[in-house]
Amino acid sequence: MKSITFSLGSVAIIDKVNDSYKFFDFLFDGVSGKAKELKEFAKLFVYNKLTNCVAISRILDVYPTELLAQLGFKGNVRERSLYRNLERIGDKNAFLIERYQQLLKNNNLITNEQHFDWSSSYFEGKNAELAELGYSRDHQPGKKQITFGIATGINSVPTALTIQKGNVQDKKHMKVMLRMTSKVLSEGSMLIFDCGANTKKNKEKIRTLKFNYLTLKAKHRKTYGHYIKLFNDGKKETLKIGEAEYQCMKVVEGGETKYIFFSEKLKNDQLRKREKKFKKELDNNDKKLRKVGKGKPLATYISRAGQIIAKGFIQKTLDLKNPYITGLEGFFILECSVDTEPEKILRLYKDRDRAEKLIRDMKEGTELRPIRHWSTKAIIGYLTIVFLTNAITSLTLILAKNPLVKNVKLLKKYLNNLTLTVVYPKNAFRLRILSNVSQEILSILGDFVYKYEDKSLNLRW
């Protein structure tokens, strides 16, 4: 007797989202061209990201033909077809994201509050055209990277994906994101983003598009010092969100409202972290201090004229101050095109963790990094698949209404535990056995999961 077992959970959520929203049908029908099974390949790539996250070259070694048939493949799949179809998805990226946005709009899933954020992912290898050195959020400064931007609604449904070279700054990337989202957002929508994209031109562009903005003002001592003085001299109101208490003052300037906030708890947290950083640097520099005391060189460099020996001397100070403490601790300023209640503005901005969570889910939950594909189309296709995978998990949680699991990394664990075993008895018809239907799975999939069960099993025994 022969049997094949594979993880079914990811197949189930792919099917459920497709049944409810016609997800893959809407995105891929009429896009395939010569690739007759592009939709099935997209499902396979998404399945892989929700299951084992293996390299493209290992997909056919890891997953059985029974799984491929469950995803809709009619025959054998070749390895070169995997790469070709990944590139086709990359080539059709703009069209697919536009269709995805239209699908959200058709189902009233685009909210008027949109959180924007940007991040990067590094490469293993240096031959990718999109790869450039830039500010690395992954703490890999020596490796080339790619930057990407996301928009997500207040309902946690991803709205847009943008992809740029690895050295593109957030303020420039914002222009691409505005072009991508302006097609589907309603007039008056609130765009919420961090200080990296906060420029005068970007804010003017948002207003020209008839949207509103909410952003953090970058912390510069001179400008913050001016508003802190106004705050200290002016009338303040106190508000409480959760356990945190804030003092706030509004300043209206040139059609823009600045909300100046101060939190004693935030101040103490920042001071503690900066004292810890200062102490760590003092401890780390003890070795250099001993070298200077003994007259030894701190470092040696080679030059055309010979060796350069770097020596130091101790400049003694009576009052050694922490250079990391700026006097701005506990303060932050939010800039907004709308004059409204400070509590509403603060709650909206605090909700930006929805965008941070999506990026974290893309990087850790669906294991975006590192990227190993070299061709531009393959890289864009890969990022598109990672984005769509997280979109499917978000839509699954909306359909579930009261899911017991919301974190993508943990969700994958329960999805992988749900298995389907295909048994091939001698001289008998094959049968299918569903295993590990947990409460967590039922809270996400409900009775939909039982559609994969062999209904004729009870009749056979």
C-alpha cells in the first residue's frame, strides 16, 4: 500500500479566498498569454511561501504531484517553467497590482485611512540590476539591496506594492506610491506615513490629489526647540490612550496643523535607552583608553607615503555629559492637513503599526529575505508573490471574523499541521484522509476544511 501526505492548510486558504473573492481568477484570467497555467503557478508560489519557503529550484523535489493536481495542474511541471512563470508574473506586476486594487475596490475593502511604509531586502549575490547599496533596514550594510513600499488600510488589508532600486530614499519612493494609490483612493482619504517621506513637495502633491496627510515631523533641535518653547508657554490639554498619558497643544500654520505631544513615560523610556547606550560606549572604549594611557597607537593605516599611525590623547572634562541626550526626549510633533481632535490624530498615527506589521510579516512570516534571483523580472515577480501571499492571509482573517491566530508566522504553523494523506491500496480505489483539524484551523476555515475529506470513506468500511 502506497501513501502520500502533504500539508493542506495553505491549499485550503488559497481555495477559500479564491471562492469568496475570485482572487486568482480575477487577477490572472486573460493575463497568461502563451503560459496556459500561469494562475496555477501563482498558486504554487503562494503555497510555497505559506508552507516550507523553499528555493524555486527545490519546489518540484519537495512537493508531490498530488499537491500539484490539487492546485489545478493538468500534467507534469518542469523546473524551467517555474522560473519562466515567475518572470512572467514580474513582467505583469503593474497590471496585476492594478487588478488587485480593482478587486479590493469591487469588494469595498479599501478604507479612507491608508498607512504607507517603506523597507528593503538584501541580496545574496551582486549581479541583479535592481541591486544597489543603500540604507539597510536589515543591518546588512555591505550587501546590495532592493527597496519596496507598501500601503495598507486601517482594516489591515494591503492596498499597494511599489518596487525601486536599493538606493532610492523614502521621500522619492513616496512619489511612486502616490501614483499607485491615487487611482483607487477616495477623495479626502487620509495618508499616514513616517518622517522619512515628509517633504514639502510630497505634502503639496497629496493636497493637489485632494487627499489629506498625517505625518511625523523629523526631530531637528532647532525646529523642535521653537515648538517646545510654544508648548511650554501655551495652553495644553491632557489625553489618555490606554495606560499612556499625553499632553498636547495645537499650532495652526499656513493651512497645516501641528500637534505637539509630550509624554513623561516616553521621556523616561528614551532617557533610559540613551543612558544605556552611553554606558555601553564607555565600556567599549575602555580598551582604547588603556592604549592611549600607555602611549600605544590606536590604529595603523597604509598609505603611499608609508604607514599612518593614529595616536590619541585624553581631553579631560570635569562634567562628562551624555551626548545622546538632546533635550527633546518625550516630545514628538505630528503634522496634518486636517484640524481635528488631538486624540483622533494620535490614535490614527499609532495605528501605523499595521504597516510595520505587514512588512514584518513579509520579511519573517513569508521569509522575503534574502533574495537570490538575478533577473529584474524574476525579482519583481518574487516580491509580487510575497505581497499577494500576505494579501491572501489578510483576506482569510477577514473572512474568518473571529480567528484564534492572527500572526502570519504562527498561522503557518497551524496550516502546515493540517495534512491530507492520499492512500493507494492494492486492487482498490485511492482514498483521502484529512488529519489534524485543530480548533485554530476551524476558527480560520470553518466547515470549508471538510470539503477535502473523502466523503465515500464511511461507505467503504
